[in-house]
Amino acid sequence: MIKERLIEILKHEEIKNPKLEELTGISRYTWQNIRNKPEREIKEEEIDAIANLFKEYRFWLISGEEMPEAGQVSPMTKAAQSELGTQRKA
């Protein structure tokens, strides 16, 4: 389940593999395999890299739960909050 949540973060943040490599030091080909090979298991180093890169998703990434009062949300909640903010400004 953590792998699926990690991939969801990458989709919502629309971050490409070369940029992930630049930001995390983990090869773009590793990120490609994580995204595209269902049998490929995820490693602690990769989980840590995404948790450190997207701190607002840490709790959700590990547990699948949110704590909005602590700023810990899912990518879907963040997108919904952004959409509401955009609608209010219009």
C-alpha cells in the first residue's frame, strides 16, 4: 500500500523522473521502475526520499490516514483545497 500511495504523490505533484533524480539522488531509472513495474518492491531509502521531499504527505504516505490539524494531508485533499481556493478567487 505504501508503494501505491507514493506513486499517487508523484502523479499529483506531476514530478518527472529526471527531476526526482536531481532532488533525491536516486536514479531516474529506479523511479521509472517503481512507477511501471508492479512486482518491484519499494525500499526504505525511496520512501524516505519522498517523505522528505513532500513533508505534508508523510503521515498519509506511511499510514494512509490524514491529520489536517497538523498539516498532514493526502495529495487528493491538497488538490481539493487548491481547487476550492481557486474557485473562491474567481
